[in-house]
Amino acid sequence: MRKYARRNYNHLRAKESKHVQISIDDINEPPKIFVDGKNIRGALISIDYKYRTNDENIQPHSFEVAYYKHGDDTYTKRTIVESNLY
């Protein structure tokens, strides 16, 4: 299993919009992904999301979103990863 460095996004929680928002309305349709308040519709490459409820142990929580960001005349692949895996 891949391990990622822990990232602290607490400073982003104070903002009006969240850094990453994931909305699933229909399992047969791609999820709606918002990065810094902007919908990345049509640019989503993949999403991997894992969440397990904590019991007496802290369980793994992680997500990885890969998408294309449109620049002037180019598309750049971006990946956002957050995890509590050590």
C-alpha cells in the first residue's frame, strides 16, 4: 500500500469553500468534484477514496483525485492526495 506524507489542511477549513468537495448523486455517473470552489467537470481522470470508521484503532482515510487543469493553451495533469496513513 502506498504511503503519503500527512498534509495539514486546517487553514483551508476556515475559508468559505472547501479545498476539495466530492458529490455523488448517481453511482453510474461521474462524481462532481470541486477544487477550490471550481467544478472540474470534464477534466476528471480518476478518484480513489477510502474511509473506514474508527473503532478502538484509527482507521485509514485517504483520497486521491487526478484531473487536468486547463492553462493558456495547455492541459496539465494535477493530483491532490490526502491521507492519514503513516
